Amino acid sequence: MDEFGLINKIQRLENVNHSSTKVGIGDDAAVFTPTSGKDIVTCVDTLTEGVHFTRETMKPSDIGYKALAVNISDIAAMGAIPVYYLVTIAVPKDWTDDEILAIYEGMQQLASNENVQLIGGDSVTSKEGLYLSVTVIGEVDCGRARLRSHAEVGDVVFVTGDLGGSAAGLHQLLEGENVEEHWKAAHQKPAMHTALAYEISRLPWRIALNDISDGLASESWEIAESSHVQIELIEEEIPLSAGLVEHFGQQKAIEMALTGGEDFQLLGTVARDNWQPLQTIAKEIGERVTKIGTVIHKGEGVVMTSHDQTTLLSRDGYKHG
Ligand code: ADP
Ligand code: MG
């Protein structure tokens, strides 16, 4: 597809239209008016064919959905709200026009749900493999971004939803097994937690947040390192995707939660006194948050306790007995 043909077709897809947008797609650059009193929060993430997805496990609309989702999840993990996005796509010869448009339809479906407006992008050709890079721009009240460095000793460590479903879905898709619907969805169309991020953004409390893209072990490490604290996770408290233990066994199930990644749940820490109110707030919007551990002392790193046995947990999920 020629570039103009593509841009024309993209423009005909349903798009969110914020009143703060002065110039969207169609000029040399986009123009918008930032909301006063807000900090701008922005991130970019790229998916490449053969590395982050294959056409065997993801259909074009899922690839689009996921490319935007990973970024919306990063914005939510700052306690911020996504507002705009831009897309760079490098298209190789073996992708059809309809497939490229389906990628945009997948993105636009999520964008409509999340009220995020497409305001520009770039389209180029690729010699080999599709490349899809999405930039999201969001907002948060000035000074209110929820950083990984916000954890303090005594905090409750919590996670939204459950873990391991995405890894299970990918495993079954790759093995050509009968794929459980809820695992397939977890892998191809992970749910976003922007509603909780919004609720959190309004709270006056200190909260550390991260999202689970690489796995619980490495994301916990990121919070521990940034906050100069040690985190203890309780293995039995980690909420595992329904059926995971029955299907894969306890050890593999925990491994999938720790290292599988791509669950895009939010991982956070909050002062003990605020834990109960946070649970109530989450429940009101239909989110489940589970306490999975505690920030135990100053220092660094993550330990995991199971049946009163505590072991060091490495970044890649390996337990050091
Ligand atoms: P320029 O040559 O000035 O960079 P382009 O022809 O690349 O202009 O882009 C024209 C308009 O279309 C711009 O608003 C740009 O942001 C938008 N655009 C180009 N490619 C894409 C894309 N893949 N997705 C969304 N918008 C795009
Ligand atoms: Mg351009």
C-alpha cells in the first residue's frame, strides 16, 4: 500500500477526538494543548515480527491491540491516564494491505475503549519483518506520577488480577495444543488497568507502581532497586490464573507467574494503613488486588517465602536455596 493510501484508510477508521487537539493527522506534526496543572507522561514500545510476535500466534488485529496495550499499561503504571498515541510502522512486502489495516483496527478498538486519540505516525517499508512502534502521551496531576522509587519499609506489596495466563496462552499456542480461551485472551488481548490507575491518581497517598511486562520477579526487583528496599513475596499468596496449577503443576505455574511476563497486571506497594481502603476502592470498580508480600527492610532485592522457607529470588525468577 502506498503511504497516502494507508494514511487515508487509517483516517477513515473511527478515532477518538479530544477537544484539546488542535492538529491531528494530516500536517507535518500534531498540535495539542496540555491540560493545566498536569504533567505529561510519555513512553514508547516497539514490537518486531519474529521477536515479539509471530503471525502464527497473533492475528494482525491482536498485534495492533498489543502494541498499543503495552504502552497504555506503562502509562497506567505511572498512575497516569493515556490521551494520545502515535504509530511508526515498517511494512515488509509479504504483508497485505488488509492485514496492515487490521493492525490499525486492533489498535483503534483498544483506543476507543481507553479514549486515546491517534494523532500521527510514520510509515516506511521494511526489508524483512514487520516493525510496529507506538508512542503514547498521557497526563497526571503535577507531581503525582507513581514511581518505582516510592516503596518504603512496612508497605504492603500488591498485584492486580492474576498471573501466568499470558505465558500459558503462548505455551499452548506454540505447542499447537487446545488453547484455553482465558489464557489465549491473556496473551493476545491483555486487559488494561487504567480505571484503577485513575482511582490511584486521585489518592493523596504515596504508592509505588510498576506493570508486569517481563514477569513478577523482575518487576519486583525494579521496585526494590529503585526504592533501595528489600521485598519479600509469599509464594502461596501469588494469585495464579485459573487452572494454571492443575494444568502445569505448582512449580511450573509459579515459574510462569515469576518469569512468563506479559500479564500486564499492576504491581505496587502502599503503606499498611492504606491497604484496606485501596482494596475497597479497587473492588468498587471491579478490580481485584491481592497482597502478595511486604517491603521488609532497607537494602535491595527480592526474597520469596514458601512454607516458612525463605530464598533469594533472582531477577530472572530463579530461587537460590
Ligand atoms: P511528513 O512527510 O511531513 O513526515 P507524512 O506523509 O509522513 O508527512 O505523514 C503525513 C501525516 O500522516 C502526518 O500527520 C503523520 O503524523 C501521519 N501519519 C503518517 N504515517 C502514519 C501512520 N503510520 N499512522 C498514523 N499516522 C500517520
Ligand atoms: Mg513522516
